[in-house]
Amino acid sequence: MTLDAPSPDAARIAPGTLAVLDAALDAVVAMDGRGTVRFWNRAAERIFGWTAAQASGREMAELIVPERHREAHRRGVERLVGGGAPVLIDQRVEIQAVKADGSEIPVELTVTRMPLAEPLFLGYVRDISDRVAAEQQLRESRHRLLEAAYATRRRFERDLHDGAQQRLIGTGIALQLLRARVEDGGELAELIDEARAELTAATAELRELARGLHPAVLTQGGLRPALRALTGRAPIPVSVDGVPAGRLPIAVETTAYFTLAEGLTNVARHSGARSAAITIEQDATLLRVTLSDDGRGGAVVGAGSGLDGLRDRALALDGRLWVEDAEAGGTRLVLEVPCAP
Ligand SMILES: Nc1ncnc2c1ncn2[C@@H]1O[C@H](COP(=O)(O)OP(=O)(O)OP(=O)(O)O)[C@@H](O)[C@H]1O
Ligand SMILES: [Mg+2]
């Protein structure tokens, strides 16, 4: 608003202060104890699309609070005036605001009570649409990068399986046929047997490599058979509970699988545990995967690259990952990712 705007409160705010508030990049608005607008600076005009003259004297809730939040806003004003819990005062909150054209924008808001006899509350409102949009783009690009990395690993696994592995198996069969034509005990037979043993070892190594890249059983059958195979290879007994019967989005299944694979490797390497337990829980919005062990505890994310990489994968899916010491000793590794059933 300007100095000569028809606000009864303009006169009570020193002219210099008024000019400063009008120059502010953020919206600065004031509301009295009835929730009525008493001040509206230029940035508020620009951001919300109401002029100071239009806004002055109207209820703040009707102007910038989305309809679904209006009752809560009104109750908040009553509490502010009544001196109850100091809702919002001097805190930064991120909420949705509504503009004159009905569209909504995300804003950051902080409210201050003016040191006046009658209640007058000053709100500083920052339009954070650009930041929220940039964060959303960043989240989406991280998600895409993770998906692309998983897709590449699946392709490598396929190529190894269908290409190199098949050729090695073919070569093994050829050597077997050759061996059958050579008499036992000779130098040639010995050489062929050595070559066959090397080939078997190479094939096994290649299979391990392919599985580390992306286990085919996960692509084909999902988490249930993949976890059965994973826990079957663990050196200690691992119970598995709550694995969803149906399939989940591939990125979620893959992240859950790699989290548990690295978690079980850590249990075997660092914990000294005698047993471990995997629990999977799913509600309307979230998949929670927990790996508990009964070892010595003390795991730290960031001390090595394993848990750090898992945390990045979780973040790329808008999820989170952490470790905690269980009350009874041992470690709990928890992954949470958004995932509707
Ligand atoms: N289940 C566990 N029990 C006890 N300590 C653990 C457990 N898991 C991890 N830790 C500790 O947390 C550290 C970090 O684990 P992280 O997986 O990030 O790294 P790392 O296993 O040491 O190395 P990397 O995984 O990169 O090969 C480990 O070095 C270990 O000290
Ligand atoms: Mg590790």
C-alpha cells in the first residue's frame, strides 16, 4: 500500500517504516484481532493479485487462505487474540496460499505480534513457487537417474546371461565332447580337465557378477523369490516376514533388494550376530523394510560407502534410510519409501 492508502493503521506505522515495507520483496500484511486486513504492501499486491485498497478491511482468511484451511485459520486467530498457545508466532512454516485468480501457491510464512495495545499481527509471506518447482524437478531427475542406472544394470545382466554365459556353457559342452574322445590318463586328457575346471570357475564368477549387477530372479519373480535366494546364501539364519505377494514398482523392489543385500553383507562382516530378521510392512503410502540383527550394534551411515550409497538410493525415491541401535543390542537398518500397495 502507499502512504495515502485508506488504511486506519497507516498513520500508526511511521512513514519511513511504511516505505521500507513497501520496498520489501516479500509480502508483508497486517491483520487485526478480528482477522481483518489492516496493511498490505506492494509485494502482497503483486503476489496475491489484490490491491491494497481491495484488501484493506476484508477478512485475511477470505483473501489468501485456501477454503479448506479457513476454519483452522479463524480458530488460530482466536487463539492468538485470546493469548492461548502462540500458534505460528515467530515460526517459519510452509503452507499453501490462494491468489485472487483462485490459483494456489506455496508460501513460507512467519507471523509477528506488533507491540501495540490492540492486537495487530504482521505476517511476512514469501512466494516459494520457484524453489518448490526446482525441488520437484530435482527429485524427478534423481528418480530418473536411479531408474536409468537400474535399467542399465538389468541390461548388463541380460547381456552377460544371454551372451558371455551362454558361450561359456557352449564351450564347456564342446570340451566335454572332446574329453570323451581322449583316453584317460594322458597329458592331453589332463590339459582338457584343467581347462574344464577353469571354465566352470569362470562361469561361476560371471554368474556372481551378473547377480551382483541385478539378480535375474528379482526381475522375473519380484522380491519374494529374490529374498529367498538372498537369505539362503547368508551365513546365519535370517527370518523373512511380510513380503508383499504382488509386484511393486521396479525401482522400489530393486532398492529394497539392494538395501537388504548390503545390510546382510554388513551383518556378516561387522556385527558378529547369530541371527537376523527381515520385516516388510506396507500401508497406504509407505513401504518400510527393516533388517534387525542381534550383533554388537554401532553401525554408522557415512563411515563406509555401503550405507551411504543406500541412503542416496532411498533419497532418490523420496524415501529415507537410517540405522539405529536396537534396545536389546544389535542393529536395525530401516528403509522407508513412498509406495502405494
Ligand atoms: N549390522 C552392523 N553391525 C555392526 N556394525 C555395522 C553394521 N552395519 C554397518 N556397521 C558399521 O557401520 C560402518 C559403515 O557401514 P558401510 O556398509 O557403510 O561400510 P563398510 O561395510 O565398512 O564398507 P563398504 O560397504 O563400503 O564395503 C561399518 O564399517 C561398520 O563399522
Ligand atoms: Mg558395507
